Amino acid sequence: MSSDPVSFPPTVTASFKIKLGDHCLEARIDVPAGLVPQRFLLPIVQRLADTVVDAAIQEEQKDGRNVSCRAGCGACCRQLVPMSETEAYHIRDLVEAMPVPRRSEIRARFDAARQRLASSGLLERLVNCRSSDGADPRRLGIDYFRLGIPCPFLEAESCSIYPDRPVACREYLVTSPAEFCARPGVDPIRMIALPVKIWTALAALDPRADGTAAPRWVPLILAITWADAHSEPLPRPGPEILREFFQKLTGKPLPAPPTQSGGG
Ligand code: SF4
């Protein structure tokens, strides 16, 4: 048994209170104080997304609408799922950390999907239309869905990485009949109304080499090959990343730094 003391990375506690539509979110969160990759703050963003989605569900219920998404309904998991570059690195690392043979099984599903995309001619369109200022994303989404490619993490019509699922998956909840999601572009799909889109704020956080402001996105189905082909941005101070994220989320500059030191 080791007598070495357990060391935790130093943190600062950030207090925030933001108004999102009719909702006011107030919390204190511990943020790594030192230089970290952006993906280290992903758990914070995921919790925030869950909180915003929960509040949105309550608002829908007040208006008599209930979420129709159920475990075992994986219709939306054959749609084109967008994610931030930060999440693409996380997904790649998540798969890399899986034990064998699961890791090779999941990788094989990604490879099979890529081959299917290539043979249909959609791969090139997906690779070249990553920017939100690119081609019609709705058309691309419908063409993608027609291929019927299940997400590599979909098992028995349920998400096998539920706690780690992308923010866009967390935000995609509908109050229209669940079967409508199996016919995108045909029946009107009614998504819950969110006061903010967390995944786009996260995508906007990723630095663009060309200096423009439009957020970029990576299709989940290409996440691993994309992350393998692109170096991760240099680490930055955790509070700076969080501050910038909230600026992207609220569209407002934030005057005050994190308020209090803490942690180990
Ligand atoms: S990550 Fe999970 S929730 Fe998202 S598309 Fe894949 S299986 Fe569905």
C-alpha cells in the first residue's frame, strides 16, 4: 500500500449567474486553474447542457407537451450528429481508452460507416462542408439519414456511451411522435425549445486558423479520423476557457474573473 499523498490538480471556484431566456442559472463550479486542453472542461459543459435541457423540458410540460424520446428508440441516432472539435478529441480518446476487443469493434463500426459514406459519394461532401457557412446542412442531413447508418455507439437502439454522449445528442429531445424522427424531412419534428444552444457555443470556442468567427463542426461519424488527423490546440488556463465559453453562450463580455481560490 502506497503512502504517497494523493494529489489533485489546483482549481479555482467560479461563480456564475446567467439569464437564459426566462431561466436564471446560478452555480459555483471548480475549474482547473492551470493550463489544460479545452476538453478538460467538457464535464462542466455537459452538466450545464443537462441543466438547460431539464429546465426546457419543464417549460414544455407547463404547456402540456411531453418529451416522446424513450430508451430503445434510436431513430435520431441515424441522423447526422454535429459536434464541436473539442468533443471530437474526447470521443477519440474515449474509444482509445476502451478495452480490447471493444475498442476494435467500435473502430470497425466507424470504418464501415466511412466506407459506406465513401461509396455513396457523401464522404467528400461531409469532409468539405464542416463549416456552418458551407452548403445546406438540412439537405446534407436528409441525404445522410437516407443511408441508414447507425451511430457506432448505438446498441440495442440505446446509446452505449450515454454519460459521454455529445452535447448535440443531449439537446435533441422531441415532443412530436417518436416515429416522426424516423422520417426526417417528411413529418414535422418538434424539438424542445432551448433558450441557448450549448453545442454551438462549444463549437464557437474552437479557435479557427483563418480567424473567422463562424463555428466549425465535426460530424460524429468522422470524429475519430478527424481527431487523428488534427493536432489538438495548445492548453490554456481553465478559467480563461470557461470565461470564453460563457461569452460565446450569452453573447456578452464577462467583466469579472472567477471569484475565489479553492481546491487542492
Ligand atoms: S452518441 Fe449516443 S445518443 Fe448520440 S447518436 Fe450516438 S448512440 Fe445516439
